[in-house]
Amino acid sequence: MVRRQNKGPPFKFLVPLIYAPVLPLIRLTLRHRPVLRDRLFTAVLAGAFAHGFYLVTDIYDAESK
């Protein structure tokens, strides 16, 4: 069985380049609305950790096969 090589960038590893600058921007732009700022910051941070957990479990799953 011949495996086709993927020539594009691995987008699942490039997602942190999107949400990493968003975190400080949330803190700066929503300075005058602290409740919304903290909830949005927590939601984005939880999404970042969920994405990292997905990547780690995907790698471990591929290695175990």
C-alpha cells in the first residue's frame, strides 16, 4: 500500500499562531468591561487547552498503533 504524502502545512499545529495574540488583545480591548473580559479570556484559554489536549492524544494514539 502506497501512502500519499501530504504537501500542505499541518494546520492543526498552526492554530496557536491565531489564538496566542488574541489573549492579550482581549485583556487590552475589554479593559472597561471586566466581567465580559474575564469570561471571554477564560473561554479562549479553555479552548486552547482543549486543542492542546486533542493534539497530544492524537499523537499518542498514532504512536500506539
